[in-house]
Amino acid sequence: MTMASAAVWSSQRPAPAFRSVSAASVRAVADAVREGLLRPRMRLPPWLLYDAQGSALFEDITELPEYYLTRTERGILAKHADEIIEAAGVPPHVIELGAGTASKTQLVLSALLDRQARVVYTPVDVSAAALSLAQSKLKRFRRLTVRPVVARYPEELGFLAAPFGRRLLLFLGSNIGNYDPPSARKLLRAVRRHLLPGDALLIGTDLRKAGSVLVPAYDDAQGVTARFNKNVLVRINRDVGAMFDIDRFEHVVRWNHAASRIELYLASMGAQSVWLGTVGTEIHFAPGQRIHTESSYKFTHAMIARLLVDAGFRLERTWNDERRWFGLHLARVPKRSPSPRR
């Protein structure tokens, strides 16, 4: 998607209706399926999980008792939003990658609007449905101009090209944890190249802890995360005409201690073959064969500090909850910054 085709609107006027599946989206899904499933170790990019139904299921996940991440990060923001805004420097323009429905972000925006007359907010997400819901929630802020963008990143960062004065970029929810270390560095370096000296980044990270806490957060008793994970096959069936039998796959969660990440899989419950529709081929599964659908890396403070420095940022402050389960880190583009390491 180019900047010209990205969905952008202001809270001052009605939002355009989104088509449920665009031609570009269908091509992107087909390309992801072709690249990810026609390999010995099958994997799918996590953005495929977030169609309208997947986004709705994820919102349900954030309210589950096992899923501590959202409420822990929200607690940090509720306690420290004023302090975070003061440290960031009261920017007139806030941009958020992976904004979803912007439920936690309202705490930041409220603190910012207490300090200045108007704020521009650009939520960015792969899900148009989530952004539409965010717009509805944000109507209560009358002095807030909302300019959402539907985009993937780092593939589509054109919305960062035209600066609107000093900026604060938000990357909350430990979304950076969905990227493996090389991809996380690539993303943050790409973002850094679009920012100017003095611009700030507030990034949320889930911190490394016992597997007994981590695994239930991704394998809840109600099975909501299992439905969320399996929905990626529903999307592939719909968008490219594949023929997955959803009931013949099971949701599998693994804590990879060595790699410091939670891994989500869909495992075949028996030998089976699946036609991939417009991809034009059939794939075969052995019993127990897995599709890797998502990883969620868990950080130490040293890991996030190294990642930010490698991407060309200077880490300035960190806020934690009382149990030190989650961290919010404020980084900045230095006034005289070397280019990110290559």
C-alpha cells in the first residue's frame, strides 16, 4: 500500500467505509501463504492474524485474567502518563504503530491534552476494523484530530515522511516482541530514518519471567487465544480460497527459554492434504506437523537498551510496574545522531 492508497481521515469528518477485503490485501495474503507454507518449516507472518475477526478476538484476549500484559501496561500509563509526557517534551503530533483500538493510548492523549490546546494523533494498524473502532472511542476528545493509517511496517512507512513538528512515536503492547531480533532491528532502524533529532519513541516491552506465568497468557482456559490463532486459517480460506479444515488443527503454545520467546503454532491433528486455492498448489501435513504463526519475545532491560542503541536511539527513561513484569521505555533521536548500525 502506498501513502496515496492508505486510509487516512480526521475525527472532524465521517470516516470512509472500508472494504472488507481489498485486491491488494488478497494479493498480500496469497504472497504470505506462498512464501510461508511452501517450505519445510511452515510459518505465517503475524499480521495475518489481525483481520476484523482476529482483531475482535484479540480485544477479548486483553481482558482475560491470564493475559496480564494489557492491564499491566495500562497500570503503568495510568500512574505515570503525566511524567511520561513531561519527559517526552509535549509533542503536537503523536503517532502509534500497532494502535489497535487505542484503548490504552487514551491515557497518553488525555495527559497531553491537559498541556496543550490541540493534538494530532495518527494511529497505524493493519486492521481497518480496529482503527474504525478507535475513531469511535476517541470522539470524546474534542480537541484531538485523528488521522488513522492502514499500513504494514516496515514495508509501508510513507506516513512518517512528512513531519508535523516534534513527534512522539508510540509502540505499545510489546508489539516489538512479535519480531525476531534481526527484524526488530530492521523495523526500528527504518522508523529511525524517518524521524528527526528530538523526536521521541515510547516503546512497551513484556519482560522475561517464569514460563508458568507466560504460557497461560497465550493458552487461556476459555480457549479465546486458540480461536484467535485458528482464525488465521479462516482468513486464508476466505481470502485465497484455501480449504483448511479448522477442526483438524490444534493450538499449541511453547516457551522457548533459550530464545526468550513464546511460540504459537497450529499443529495438524493427523495426516492431511490442503488445497491452497489461488496459490495453486496442495500441501501435505504429517501428524503433528506445525505451522508457526507467532512469536512473542520477552526482554531484559539490557536487551531493549541494546536494541534501541543499535537502531540509532538514545534510551532516556524506563517505567516499570511494581512486579517488574512490563516496561515502558522512552528513547529519543539524539541531536547529533550517527546513522543506525548496519
